[in-house]
Amino acid sequence: MSGSRKIYLGTNTKMYKNIRQTVDFVTRLETLTKDIPRDRLELFVIPSYTTLAAARKSVPETDILIGAQNMCWEDQGQFTGEISPLMLEEVGVNLVMIGHSERRHVFRENDAEENRKILAALKHGFVPLLCVGETGEEKEYGIAEEVIRTQLKVGFRGVPAEQAGKVMVAYEPVWAIGVNGKPASEDYAEKIHALIHRTLAEQFGREQGEKIPVLYGGSVNDGNAEKLIVMPHIDGLFIGRSAWDADHFNSIIRKVMPLFFQKSGTEGD
Ligand code: 13P
């Protein structure tokens, strides 16, 4: 989405933070970022299910979108342990993350399941955030591009082009995520982001495909956020550990925003 007027910055708090910690976090983040015009910044937090209702009530959705970490594709039924779109609607969730690498690799979800969830999320008016990314082994075999194209083509199968503007994509190489992760270099991330943008343009047509923001995630930190955000095809950052302290997240936001707008040529508009 080159030339974007908006930067996308968000965090997934994984299976950390209880209700009180989540409310404290989003409240502090909202206070710290209140002065930033939201037509320039889409800020989102994806905490655990049990915290969603309290998180949603504690900050306005015009300032921070709240997302769920997963969702069942069915509205109701014999799906013990799952959470339905209707239940998420009830607590006012805005966004649903689909296909996070930990869902794909620890819980063995596949592309066809992610596709059903994407379609259900759109039907219920959520913004689906589809996560894609290759494992270290797939990278070694030289099939990262094939894997990512497959994840996108199957994940978004049946999504009409008119709805493309409602979805988001996060590129999170599996080998880059978490405590044992090694961040992708900015050049490697840029190469894959360009591929993702090309694939989305193929799938939805150039105009619609270009509306989809593609965020980079995987060991983003103070030291690499600026290098990543200046890359032409990176529309935002999806951060884990380095964003879990609101003050630290805010300092990353402040660092990357001016660079992002210099890149997209909309500085001082
Ligand atoms: P880290 O930034 O902790 O590597 O996590 C990234 C992530 O999984 C975001 O969904």
C-alpha cells in the first residue's frame, strides 16, 4: 500500500496479561498516544479472550481497536473450547487475528480453516488480520515465496474484491518470532512484502489489492523498527514483546511515525 496516509501499529499480547494488566496497558497506551491524529495511525491491541470485554470498555474504539487472537468459523454448535463470532460481537471486538504462527504450528491449524475464519470474520463485520509466514525449514528449502503465496491464496479464497479493503495482512516469519526468534533483515522483509503486495494485487485486482495494509512482525524492537518502517512495502509493524510495556510501545510509535510519513511523501500534510 505505497503512498499510504496511515501507519498500522499493533500488538498481540499472546497468553500474557490478566484483566487488570490488560486494562492498565490499554489505558496507559491511550493516554500516551491521545495527541496522535487517528487518520494517521491505526493502533490495535490483541489481548487474550478473558480480557476483551474489560479492554473494550476501558478505551474508545476510535483510539484503539481491540482484537481477538482467534475465532471459530461457526456461529454456534458443538465446538467445545471455541469462541464464536457472535460472542466476540457481544463484547464489541473490532478485529480478529487469524492464522498466527503459534495457531498454525502449535495447534496445527491449516490454510483451509483460516479461510473459513476469514469469511466468517468478514460476514460479522470484523477486520480480519491474516498472519502468514514461512518456517525456518521452508526458508532453507527456498520455498518461502510458494508457502506465503499459498497461505494468501487459500486464506483469502472467496473474498470478493469489494471486501479487500477491510482486511489486513501480517508477515511474520516463523523463525523470527518470539524469544528464540531472529529478526528478519529489512531487505529480506521488504522482498517478501513486495511479493505479498503483488500476490494481493493478482488476487483482488491492483486497485483493491493496494488497499490492504501489510505489517511486519517478528522480533521487532527499538533497534530495528526504524530500519523496517522505511522500506517501501512495509505499511506497519505488528509487535510482541517490545510493545507490552505501554511507554516502550509509545516510544517506538514516536520513532517510526515521522519516518513512515517521510517515506510516503505525506509529511506535513
Ligand atoms: P515478538 O515481537 O515477541 O517476536 O512476537 C511477534 C508476534 O508474534 C506478534 O504476533
